[in-house]
Amino acid sequence: MEKKIAVILGDGIGPEVTRQSIRVLDAVAKQFGHVFHYSYALMGADAIDKTGSPLPDETIETCLNSDAILFGAIGHPKYDNDPNAKVRPEQGLLMLRKSLQLFANIRPVTTYASLQHLSPLKPKILEGINCVIFRELTGGIYFGNKTLSEDGNTASDDCIYTKGEIERIAHLAFRAAQQRRKKLTLVDKANVLETSRLWRKVVQEMAAQYPDVSVDFLFVDNAAMQLIINPRQFDVILTENMFGDILSDEASVITGSLGLLPSASIGNGGALFEPIHGSYPQAAGKDIANPLGSVLSAAMMLDHFGLTVEAAKVRAAAQWTLDSGFVTKDIDPVNFYFTSTIGELICDFVQDKIHTELHPENIQLRKSTII
């Protein structure tokens, strides 16, 4: 298979973790006989510094001409700490989502037995967690009309949804549920918000098209609580933009590290794959960031290409590093391995270079030689 991949390294640790994903994709290509062509583009603070725009036109063109996009992270303290900044890195990502109509953000939530001690939840609560969040990505309050009064004392943000916007992501969520445990939970605030009442009405009407999927409804405040006290009750969670933003970040801490979780954003104009973590500028350039969120995002990209065997091999490699104790500083601040070392180990696993007998004492910080 031959595919064109747009690469946006982004800000902070984005370049470091994304480079490991590219190494892994190259290992997959070599092992399974594929060809991946990479085209690099700018977005975020890096793009602002170099072009004055958070999303140059050239980046949109590159993404439109690619089969998928691999993205690192976005954000920089000099913009985060300046509420008066007119141009902000995050604008680039919002503009890209809108330009490519990436209307569905998909975030799987998976826990790892070897990392249960890092989770804020008790081990008995962590057993059996395997859910996925479908977050609407191009509508709602983030994209509504925004106003600020001349005296600066009154502000408003409009939240707008159409039936069509709800239907297109709901179909994806229902189909995903059919391939999983056949349960879909709509999260809304239908007791207060008119947009939520529309979401609930549309999903109730659509449920008849998917009779094999059971549907329930939770208000967002209750859903936030249920994610903590009984997360394994969930299979597919469907929700609007802002609620999905908050709930998916809440769900991410269940695993024990923000650096572990991948995501996909898909729609009419392409597909974008990125780890859910931020740019973490304090760690940039130190080779200590966790690359697994990015690597597992690359695995989701392989699934998108229909390369399910290859994707499973990458996930098995990531699982192997965790089970074997080859982890980055966010997981073990004392006995940790570098970002680049984890990337090399995953590449070796993908290419069947890992032997069953391991001698961890021989794995050096910057070299994954296993003797």
C-alpha cells in the first residue's frame, strides 16, 4: 500500500513524539511492504512565529492533498499567558477542523494493568474499562458568534447546532457501537439547554435505525460523576463539542498518564490523528516526553487505512513496553527511558527484533540494544 501523510509537528513536545511515530510507521512500512510519503506543514505557535498565521494556506493545501494527517501538539506559554493576544496557536487547529470538516473526534479510553498504581481510581474500579468517546468537533459554542460589549463588562458565546450536524456524527457513533458492546450513551444537558434537547430528539429518532444498539441518556454533570465512580458501564459515549472536550480530558486521567491516549478526527475532508496531550513546553527538547499517545494515534491511522494487522502489531508493541517497564518519566520519574529509546524499542518489536529473553540492565538510556 502507498499513502501520502501530512505531518504537522506543532509546538512543544509535538516534534519529539511525532518523530517517534514516523519512525514506527517507517518500521511498519519496511516490515509489511508499504510505502508512506511524508509532507511537512506548519501550524500553531511555530506557524505564527514563521509566517504570522496559525494556519498558513499552504498547510491546508498539503492536508487536502494527503490521505491522512499526523499531528503533534499545539500551544505556547507566550500565548497562553496573554489573554489579549489576537492571534493564538489554538486558532490554527480550530480552523483546520473547520476547513477539512473534521466533525468527529474519536477518543478510545483504555487502561493498562501495569499502570493501575498511577490512576487516581481504585484498581477494582479500573477493571474492564474499554470505552470510546465520540465528540462533535465543528459546531457548538466554540464556533458560535462571540460578542464583547464596548465597556468590556458583558460577553456572550452562541451555541448552535443543526439536525444534520448531529445526525452525521451520531451515525458514526451508532455504527461503532454495533461493532463493540452495542451500547450508546448520549451526554447532554437537555433539562436546561435547547441545543441539548435537539440532540436528544434527533438521537431518539435515529435509534430506530439501529435496533441492536441500546441507548441511554445522561446529563453531563451526572456523566462526569459516573466516569469516576463506574467508568466500565460505558461503551460508546456520544456528545457535543464542549461537553466532549471536558469529558474526554476527564477520562484520560483514568489511565494514569495523559501521554498514553490517542485520538482521531475524521470527517468529509480527511482524517487527522493526534495524541490528546498538550504541548508540555517544560519538557520540550529534553527527550523525556511520552511518545505512546502519538504512536497509538499512528496505529489509529493504520486502522483508517485498513491496515488492521499492522495497527494491532503497533498496539502490541506499546503494550509490551509498558508491561516490560520501559516507560518514560511521566510514568516512572526515577527509572525511566528516553522518548527516543521507547520509539526504538517499538520499532524493534514491530520488526520482530525483540527476543523473549530480556535483560533490562543492558538497555541503555539512548540505545535499545537488548543482549
